[in-house]
Amino acid sequence: MKAEILNLLRERGDYVSGQELCDLFGVSRTAVWKVINQLKEEGYQVDAVRNRGYRIIDSPDVCTKEELDSLMHGQTAWAGQNIQFYKETDSTNLRAKQAGEQGEPHGTLVVAETQTAGRGRRGRGWVSPPGSSIYMSLMLRPSFEPDKAPMLTLIMAYSVARALGACLAEDGGEKIQIKWPNDIVLNGKKLVGILTEMSTQIDYINHVVIGVGINVNREEFPEEIKETATSLRIEAGRCFKRAPLIVETMRQFEGTYEQFERCQDLAFLQEKYNGLLVNCGNDVMIHDARQSYQARALGINEKGELMVRREDGSVEAVYAGEVSVRGIYGYV
Ligand code: BTN
């Protein structure tokens, strides 16, 4: 009922009387009053005026299931329409994987306030303190072949970058960029990490989980990553609301994914993606399992591979497997 009351107050944008809420939801005045109090405790500013009722004035950085369901309503058809929310869990990627095994629908989104065993790439961890960041994993049931799955990471990176761009629009000058294939950077530091994991049968995908960690209002990072990690708050000098950012990411993702399903490759995205690519046109260091070499990053091709020109002039495609691309002098 809390979600319904929240929705109604939002949709009206005006006072709704306590009596109307009682009639609509078939509950007592006390029950309505309790829900309003819970909303206030969660951080909503609710104005209560005698003879007029209740009105939502503002919802600061509230990131709860009700808030997400309420904001997601009508924004997407499937991405994030089924939300599993945890105050604390081991890893949203693991929960999303479980959701995939348990038959939850395509587009199920797992969000956690904090993770006790957040997973990063290459077996690393992802430190996930509560209250200041986004930890979410989207579970998909694609009908295409497993070899196309890495493209989903790029689609997610692009979608998060678009959502972040919209969110920073009023800050001016803050440039969101993508560090192919998994990271998003702001002012040269890592703001977002993406971890895509897949469960396959011999030649088809059971489900894919795309995990996204966004440093939103975090004020500090441990010494070891201080030089390369940042948050929206550190860079823009203000706080951001997490729930609308999650919703906008899902909206962007759904649109881009549907286009990808129609085209079956990333030709439609190439130009826009390359426009956001942090190292485009610069020399980078490519580290793969066998070797490390310097090359000039040229942009992605229609398969989402990074095209690079080696020092001998040959052009080759780098596959987004276990390869890492770094700047010549550091992270970007
Ligand atoms: C990286 O190493 O850059 C990828 C980090 C991915 C972190 C996110 S947080 C939400 C989701 N759940 C996890 O356990 N990992 C991903």
C-alpha cells in the first residue's frame, strides 16, 4: 500500500485528503497516517495540512523498492519493471543470476543498498558501502547467440553514460566518457564499473547478468584507488538522487537494446559510442594474456571490438574478453 499511496501523491502533485486515501485503499486513518510517517522517516518531505490532506514536496536521495517502482512506472516496458530490492546482499550479480535460474522475467533488476561481497572484474572485489552508491544487476534472456553477449556490456556502458550525461546537464563542463569496454570515467577517473556474466547451454544463452556499480554520493575512496576512482559528488560538488538515475539508465538501456535486437550488431551505435570513447584517437597500452603493446585506439567496429592501429601500421580488432586497455601514463 505504501507504493500505491506514494504513486498517487506523486501523480496528483497536489494535496490528497486523508479520507480519500482511506476510501481508495480501504484502510483506516491510522493506517494512512502510519504510511505517511514511514515515508517521512525514509526522507520524503510530506506536507500535511488540516482539511486539505497530504502532499509530497520532495524526495531526497531515497532509494527503496517503493521509490524505484513508483518512478519506473510507465517509463519502460520491461527493463526494471520487476525489481528485487535488498537492504543488504552479498552481490547483486549473484542475486540476479539466481533470479535467472528461478524463472524471473527478462529485464528483472536487482538493486542493493549495500553489498557484502561485491564482485569486480578479474576476480577483484567491489567495495560497496551503504547509502551513497548504486549497486544493481539487470538480468536478461536474450534470444541471440552467446558470442554477441559482450556487446551487451557496451550497450549498458552507453546507456549509463547517457543517463549520467542527462543527470550532469545542469553542472556544465562535466564530461562523461566511456573507457572501452567496461568503465565510465569522469574527468579521467573511474566513476562506473560494469561486470557482465553469462549462463549458457552449448549454443544458446540461458541468461545474462549485467552488473553496474556507480559511485554517486561517495565522498572518499581507500588509499589504493584514490588516484583513479571518483564519484559524481566529488566531481560535481553536490549530491545526486540515485533512484531517478537508475530509472533513466533502464529507459536508455531498453531503447538501445531493442535497436540492437533489430539490427543484430552495433553499427547503429558506433558513431555515438565512439563520440564518448575516452581514448579515441590516442595511444593506449593493450594488455592481453600473451603480450602488452602500444597502439592507437581508433574506435569500436560494428561488433563492438576496439579497432587499433599498431606501430607497424597494421589495423586490428581487439576483442573485449580478458584484455585491459590503459592510457600510456596511467588509467586513461
Ligand atoms: C569492475 O571491476 O569494474 C566491475 C565492477 C562491477 C560492480 C558491480 S556493483 C553491482 C554488481 N554486483 C556485483 O557484485 N558487481 C557488480
